[in-house]
Amino acid sequence: MNAPDPFTTLLDLERGSLDPERGVSETRLSEIMGMYLEEADGVEDTVVYRVYQIPVPTTGSNLLSSTTVIEPGVVGREYHMTKGHFHAVRDRAEIYVCLSGEGRLVMATEDGRHAVEPMSRGTVNYVPGGWAHRSVNVGDEQLVFFAVYPGDAGYDYGTIEKEGFPVLVVADESGPEVIPNPRYKTASRDEAR
Ligand code: PA5
Ligand code: MN
């Protein structure tokens, strides 16, 4: 069965950090730069987001969970966002509970359908199996959310790195705007050079 003993973690509902801290990963601008339309030349290589994990065995009988904290900011007109991924086991679903900040959850299927759902304190987003997902911080504060998903879901980042999402969320004078991604399913900017 491979189940851990019962345990409890304290989640800081504002900051997203976990106590005890069992695993944190940081993603810097340099790691996701190729996913933006415009280059972030001359911009400091800051941390765009952190993920605080609650590790359990990665089997289908366990539930993995984590909090993600995305710093506010833009690259060109695009807001700070996660890399985005499909689950390696495609039919695995996920739930996001937003704790603070304001965001958009961009989702897409491999055949090009897309959905953009709101994220703000208290929203519970359901990511069905087969839908890639990326969260975007469209506010001035940190975007903080808690995620729960099957332990055997795994990550496929490669498909999104290669193809991108069908839409982008960009800053317009009137606020966040969803526009078609001109590079969808074409080479990434790095490859296009
Ligand atoms: O499980 C999830 O979908 C999230 O915890 C993400 O992994 C997290 O938000 C970071 O995004 P990404 O894995 O796309 O870098
Ligand atoms: Mn996921």
C-alpha cells in the first residue's frame, strides 16, 4: 500500500509557507524566459515563484500537495507565471485552492481547446485530467495557492516548452487581457533565432 503514517503540516495562509518545511523549489526568470514573447534583457534574474512541497510516496494511492507563491511582475506585457505542464499520466486531475492574491489559471488540451479561470482568495479551481495548466499572477501582490493531486501524476513540461499555450494573459490599460498566442504550436523564441 505504501502509505505514510498520519502527519500534520501548518500552512501559513497568507504567505504559503509550510511548517515543517520539507522541500522548496525556486524558479528564476532565466529558467522560464524562453516562454515569454519578449525577452527580459537587462532585468535582474529574480525568483518568479516558489513551490513548498508536502512529499509523500509518488504512487496512485497517495495525494501530493504543495503551495505555490508567484511574485508580482511582468516580462514585456506578460505577467509572472508558472512554466505550466501536462501531467505525465494524462488523465490525472488536480485541485487548486487560492489563498491570496489575484490570478488566472490558463488551461489547454492537446487538441487546442483552452479555458481561463479566475483565481482569488477562496476560489477552488478544478483541473480535469488531460488539461495542461499554468497560473498567472495578474495582481500587485503575491499569488498564493494550495494544490492537491494524485501521487503518480508526474510532470510533462516538454510539450508546453515546445508548443506553448493557445492564449497569453497580458497587461492592458484596463487590466488583464487574454490574447491568442502568436507562437502557439510553432518553435519557441530560442529555437526560432
Ligand atoms: O502541481 C501543480 O500543478 C502545481 O503545484 C505546480 O507544479 C506549481 O504551481 C508550479 O508550476 P510548474 O510545475 O508548472 O512549474
Ligand atoms: Mn499539475
